[in-house]
Amino acid sequence: MTKTSTLICGAVTALCVATGAAFAQQAQQAPAQPNTARSTDPTKPLSFFVTSEGVGKGADLGGLEGADAHCQKLAASVGAGKQTWHAYLSTQPAEGKPAVNARDRIGNGPWFNTRGVQIARDVAQLHGDTLDAARLGNNLSRTTVLTEKNEAVKGAGDKPNEHDIITGSTPDGRAFADAADHTCKNYTSSAADGSAQLGHFDRTGGGNTSWNAAHPSRGCGQANLVATGGAGLLYCFAAN
């Protein structure tokens, strides 16, 4: 190799090293990218998910306000915080306040999951009030009910099974009219006694596989919800 060739090779090597260092520095300085698991189709924005985690205090969600705040926080974590999010929960009359129906607080639809799949076009279809010509109800199933992170929820057969979703609602999405407590004192109790109505997101398990009114919990504490087959998870809907 001639002296001239050696000098050229040395210059090229130095240039490669310098360029690699510059790229490495840029990579270190690049801002972290937000989680954009939600649908990128503007006509099908994320408007429905199951929470990836519960509040952590069993059925004590801090009332409707605390539950809504939990939905809002998780939606914001994936870039969907500009919408107003409500938890799908009904409350019973208490302390002079009237009952609240879950179906009345989630907007008009349609609602889409993180992959842009429509789970229901409106409140009536969501609750099976009306069926179209093909007698199709809502599209809630194990494959369409996803978390805000675009992840599947553990269902029947998984370990642990977390298919119980807190709703406090009847099958038509309304508050119970009897005197029994179906909401763990309107989501303010984490006691070992009491009960909250639960739905099965995967529509599997037991004789009643309703997505929103399968059975009551065996207590209101976190351990009670886990023992029943859940983790204190919620359905969240964009209400606007």
C-alpha cells in the first residue's frame, strides 16, 4: 500500500468514527416517543378500552369521580387525553343523591378499540336494545376488548384469570332498583364484606357470561376481587 492510500484510508476511518459518534449523540438526545398504540385512523379514534390496571384498593375507586380520573389518566398515557373519559359504572341512590345509570354517562358512540375496531355503534347496540337485520349485537369479545396499551386482558383459562370487570349495572346498563348493595357503597368501600356487580369481558365462564352483569363479587377488597376472578379493572368510554 502506498503512503497516499494509507492517508486516504486513515481519513475515511476517522470520518466513520466521527459520524458514528454524532449519530450516537443524537440518539441519546432524542426525546422519548409516546405510546401510540391507539388507532392512527382519525375516523376511528380510540374511544373504548379496559384499564390495564385497577386503582389498587379493590372496589374503592374513589366514587365515580375517582373511577373517571383513573380512565382519564390511562387514556392520557397513550395520547388520548384530549377526550373526556368515563368509567362504565352505575350507582345506587344514597345520601339524597339519585341513581346513575352507566349507559347514560358514556356518550352516544360509536366506540373503537386501540386497533380501530368498532365495538358498538351506539348505546342501543351496546346493550342489545335493538338488533339489526343480521341480529347483531355489540362486538365485545375476547379478541376486541383490549387495554389502553393495545394489550389483551387475561381471561378465563389464563393465570391469573382477570375477566371480572366492575360495572355495578344490570344487563341493560342501569342501576339496580332493589335495596341490596351492588356497588360496594358506590365504589367507596374496600371491606371484605359487601359486593359489586361484575361483567365478563370475554363472555366466558359460568352460566351467565354477560359482558356487564355476570355475577356479584365476593367482597369489596382487592383480595376479594382477585379471588372472584378479577383485578378491579374497569371499562372506559370516551364520552365526547
